[in-house]
Amino acid sequence: MNLTKNKFTILSAVLSIGVAALAKAAVDNRYKAITGEPAPKNPESDEATFGRVVLYTAITAAVGISAKMLVRKYFTKQWKKMDGDLPKHLR
């Protein structure tokens, strides 16, 4: 298999989207388990306060970004081991 920069970019994007979706689902599940209420996704909702929406959003973003960074780092390391061609900014 020819490990090109374009393939790295495409696979990296697909992994990032997948990990972000899993991280969001995990945060949603944890939020509901801890509070007993569904995750407050809409600041206009009568059930959720603005503060809870901001807190939920901040936690979701932090978990999602952290997970994406870890996966990207691991993916890049494995790509190098397979002698893949990395984009210039990752060399």
C-alpha cells in the first residue's frame, strides 16, 4: 500500500470525526448518569440553565479535543512506523 500524504490526511480526518462523535456520546452518557437529566444542548430550553449549557459545552469540547489529539498523535506515530509519507507540517 502506498502511504501518501493525501491518504494520511483523509484517514486522519475520518478518525478525528469518529473520535469526536464517540467523545460526545461518552460525555452525554456521563452527564445523564451523574445528574439524572439529559444533556443540556439547547440554551433556549426551559429545562436547562445557561450556566449548565456552557459547562456542558466546555466539558464536551475539552474531552473531544483531548481525545482527537491523542488519536492523532498515535496515528501519526504508527504512520511513521509503516514508512508513510507525512504532510510537511508534521515532519
